[in-house]
Amino acid sequence: MEIQKVGVIGAGQMGNGIAHVMALAGYDVVLNDVSQQALDSALSLIHKNMERQAGKGKIAEADMKAALARIQPSLKLADVGATDLVIEAATERETVKQAIFEDLQPHLKPHTILTSNTSSISITRLASRTDRPERFMGFHFMNPVPVMQLVELIRGIATDEPTFSACQEVVARLGKTSASAEDFPAFIVNRILMPMINEAVYTLYEGVGSVKSIDESMKLGANHPMGPLELADFIGLDTCLAIMNVLHDGLADTKYRPCPLLTKYVEAGWLGRKTQRGFYDYRGETPVPTR
């Protein structure tokens, strides 16, 4: 089956990035959200990011205009159901994702492939709530989507080979690289990355180092481009906590217990860059550590 039209559910940080790269690759895109404001913000950000790419000579002005014209914003799930491939990119909460797939089901074409951009939740379990577990898989982009090269492809227990091959072809058309991951909690990247971030938060919590010293140590001592606490703010502390909870619950190992300080920041609503405060305060001209 040739995929020509892609539906993206969720116009947030990941959803607008996925719509961006899909449209540039020549796919017609339906970008769906429950909020008109979220759709308007997403389209504005996509336009801004594409203009930046055009200004750097990475894409042609004509290609940018054509890509923007391919994106159709919509508040109706029925519009998403008319696509060949659906990528769910809603918040990292299983109940929300399950409800989306259940509401979407009556609108789907028989051949439509369903995927989730989840960074940690069981693909097999999500697929079991649909009428097509064999045509369901994980399609996990990295953030920021237009920049990052990797896409994790995760098969559920029922995912068939044509579905996997079709998603591999989409990744190749995007000019990105796919990595096949088994359906275990947090897959590959976050199985390794999130415990490192959680350990950095424990290092802060226990007073081993300050925010600044922890981040500088990992940047200068391990050659990381971004410190772990700075990276946590970029990802979103709520997302980090959600993934650690999935790891802790799914693998039943105390080494994945979320740091109490991470939980406290999330309870305070200090979620990182998206709320202007996390391990750094972003409300001034330059970020300032909060501890």
C-alpha cells in the first residue's frame, strides 16, 4: 500500500514537528487537535521553523510554500480517519491515547495504519484497544523532529510485516534513519536516557552537585552537547516523570524509582521550558538555575 496522506493527532511540540517533516517530504497532512488555539500556534511555529530552514539554504522557498499548503488543520477526528497513516502524538498518558484510538475507530478506512509516537507505553496494549492490531505499531520520533535523525519503530506482538515495511519506507522518504526496537517499556533511547536524567536529579537531590555543576560536568567531562538537567527541561519534566513511572511499573525494579525531587517539580507545575521554569528559570534573558 502506498501512503499518500498522513494524519497527525496532537499539535504540540512533537505533533507539529511530525507534520512539518511529513509535509516537506511530499505527504498531504491532516493535523488534528481538540484546540483551535493549539492548531493556530502549531501552524505559526511550522511556518517560522521552515522559514529558518529556508534562510539557511536547507530548503527552497518554493518547497516551503508547497509544504505549508499540504498541511490541513482540523478539529475533527473524522478528517484524520480518511488518511492512509495515522500518527498519534498526544500527551504521554495511556488513558488519553486509548480514548483517541477508540474515538477514531469508526472513521478509519480499512487499510489505514495506526501508529503512536509514545516514548514508553506498550504498543501491544495500545493496539489491543483497536480493530486492527496487525496494522498498529510504534512510530517514535525524537525531539526536535525536524533536526533529529532517528525514528524508533516498535512492533507490537500482532504487528504484521507489511505494516512494518510501510513505516520503514516512510522513514526513508523523510531522509531519516529507523531503528527497530522491541516492545519493552521505554524502548531503546528512553530506556537508556531517562535513568541517566533521573540519576542526575538524584545527584542534585542528594546535594552532590548544583544544577550548574552537574550539567557542566556532563558537558565537559562526558562530551554531552547538553547537560542532563537542561535536557530534562527541554523534554518536559512531566514527560520524564511519566516515562520513569512506566519503567518502574513495567520492569518492577527499584533502580527505576523516580527521584522525589522530579516528582516535586512536576507537582509544582515547573515542567521546564514549556512553563518557563524547571531546573532552570527561563523568564529572564538568560536561564538561571533554580537550585
